[in-house]
Amino acid sequence: MLGRIWIADRGMASADNLTWLRDTGRRYIIGAPKSELKKFGAALAAAAGWRTVHEGVEVKLTSHPETDETVILCRSADRRDNERAMHERFSRRIEAALDRLAARIARSKKRLEPSQVNRQIGRILQQNQRAAARFAVTLEPDDGPAGFRLRIARNVAFDDWAALSEGAYLLRSNVSDWNDQQLWKAYIHLTQAEAAFRIQKDQLNVRPIWHQREVRVQAHILVCFLAFVLWKSLEMWQQRAGLGNLPRTVLEELARIHSHDVVLPTTT
């Protein structure tokens, strides 16, 4: 038990789960919700303390203000590009929808009901909530037939926080004898386990929820676990043989091998 580290993503980071891990004396590394980043805004903004642990990934250790946990702040260049593109995509959708709504209000020949327009604004923001906080939308009195016009302003605070937090995430751990690189690398192993289960769900089209009995679900999980053990064994074999550490390359090479039936005409 002392050598085992429990690793879970932020979907498992409930208060009950964390309490159980602590009360049972388990060591863990667990992802934290994105909202918790705001508690560490100063540490994120500070230039000192960051260390590159992988290409495009930096980490920094700090302490949780409410517990005795170690907090691993992480910044990923790839994740930053993805989140920035996502924010821009949703922002363009919001702007286009609000521009169309503003044009309809301006063209109206009769007085409009503000509550109905506010509901439309709410739907637009709800459908694109990843960037909804970037916009402040209000209805201002106007002399036109509609009785008001749409006022759209950018929330500077959202842009400032997005520039700081895009690509950032944090991990919580009660492991005190590991350095930042060890903690981050251990957590990243979780993505490999998730990928193993994803292969079962996506490529083989087999998901535990499709089973009708608990024993079948457990059997499915066992098969996924054994497949992951085989995957890790292949990875370690590759490393020892000096062939890298990506089992996928071996599978791709094997996939190029085909079997053919060759029929040769003979006279006998």
C-alpha cells in the first residue's frame, strides 16, 4: 500500500473521494477542476519557479491554501493553443448571433418586449458558454420603434484571465517525497490508461454500459485491464530493445504484413 499511488482525473475529485483517500492513508495525485486555478492566479502569473518537464510542458510546485497538499501547476503549449482556438471559435459564434439579433431589433417596426429579447440573448450565451463571460450584453433605451437597442461590450477581465490561464491546469497530491517532474509524469500515465479503454469503446465499439449484467461489466473491465497490461509490456520490451516507447509503431508495422493465397498452374 505504501508504494501505490492513486491517480484520478478531475471528474473523480469530489470531496467524498478525497476524504476517503485521506482517511484510508492512501497517497494520490488527482486532477483539480479548472475553477480552482483562480486560487493560484498569483503563482501562475509569477515568472519564477517554472521548470520544463517535457517538450511544451512547464510545471511549478506550490502549496494549497486550505490543505497541506502539494499543488502542481502545469502549463501546456498544445493545450493553450487548443483552448485559445476554442475561445475564439465560440466568441465568433456569439458575435455573429448578437449582430443578427441587433440587426433584427434595428429593423423592427414595432415595440419589442425586452424580456423576450433577454431570453434570446441568454440562449445565445448558453449555447456558447465557453466564451459567454467574454461579453457583457445590455439593452439600452432608444428612440427607434423597438424602444431599445443592443449594447455589446467586451469583458476585459475575461481576456486577462484567459491570457493567463489558457493551457494551464493543476494537480493535487499528498505525495511529499517526489519532485515536480515525477509527480507530473506519474499523472500523465493516466492518459495512457484512458487511451486503452478508449480503444475498447471507440475502435472495437464495445462499452461497459451496453452490458446488462454486473458480472459482464466486470469481465469487460478485466479484459480492458489485461489489454493495457499487454500494451505496457510491449512498451517496456521496446525500450529494452532500443526501439522507442510507442507500441503503436509496432502495431502499424505488423499491420503491413499480409497473407496471400498464391495459386500456381501446374501440368500434374
